[in-house]
Amino acid sequence: MIRHASTGLLSRSIATGVQHRHFSSTEVPAADELFMMAWKRIMPNLDPPKTPLSFVRPRPSSISAADIASKLTVNLVSPYSEFSNREVDMVVVPATTGQMGILPGHMASISELKPGVLSIHDGDDVKKYFISSGFAFIHSNSVADIMATEAVPIEQVDPASVQKWLVEFTQKLSSASTDLEKAEAQIGVDVLVALNSAL
């Protein structure tokens, strides 16, 4: 069937006079160049829009160890607590894809956070926060911005209260009748289970 389809495509291109040019790896136009050629062909009187590559600075071809900062600058922002420009050795965040360690020189990325423990390592000192959700924005200049819906120092959490609320939200989940009630109860259970395991 694949042979039949490719034979049909080849015979159609021969019949219509279309010539296929095979590019070597050095001759293939960049995506931006192809876009610009298509734009000029379709809309010759209109300036083309800027593409993402117009705004991105090229990365250096090689980064030496001397170019990487020795410390990671962390900014933690949440409605009830925040600190900024704290220089640390490493941060471990509970990303939705798993625990993610961030060191100085980490590649730029954005990660969604799930309920779990955020740990900030500075030498032998480790400060732990429980966060319910949020995002981590890691910049290529060794800066990490962590936006958390809630961030509570782990030592301020009362284990007895966590157990009590976990039982309550589990009961709410089993007795929920509407989709909204089920969703709210499930969020509570997920957060409290993660908090309980963090303790």
C-alpha cells in the first residue's frame, strides 16, 4: 500500500511537471527563510511579521565553567511569604514531571509545580517549604523565580491538623454529589496526601 501511494505521488509529480529537489544538509533553508519566501510570494506588499527567532539572542557556542555563576539566585513569591535575591547552592522543586534539582548554570526552562516539598540548599543549611502548586521559571543567568500558590515552612505544619483535614476531605470526596464538589474535595485530598508524606 505504501509502495502504491509513493508510486502514485511520483507519477503525479511527473505528470504535472513538478520537480523535487533534494537538499544536502548544508543547502536546507532555515525555517525563517522558508517562511519569508512564502510570505513575499503570497503578500508582496506587506511587511512580514517578526518571528520568534527575531527576539531570541543566540546562545554562545560553548559555555565555560568560568562563565557559570557560582551561586543560584532564588526568588520565591507566594501570597503569604516571599524572599528575593537569595543566593544558594541548589533548589529542588516538586515539578509535575518529578523532583527537579536546579543548580547554577541550569538551562532556561519553565516547570509546573505540584503539591510537595521545595528545598533550598545553601551549604549544610537546608530550608524546606511545602508548596501546593505553582510554576518555576529558570533563567539561563542562574536565576530561578518560583511562583507558588502557597509556600509554608515545613516546621510550621502541624501533623495532627493534617491528619484531621485529610480524613475530612476524604469523607467529602466520597459524599460529593456534583462535579464541582468532587473536584474541590479531590484537590484537598491531593494536597493533604502530599503534605502528609512530606512530614
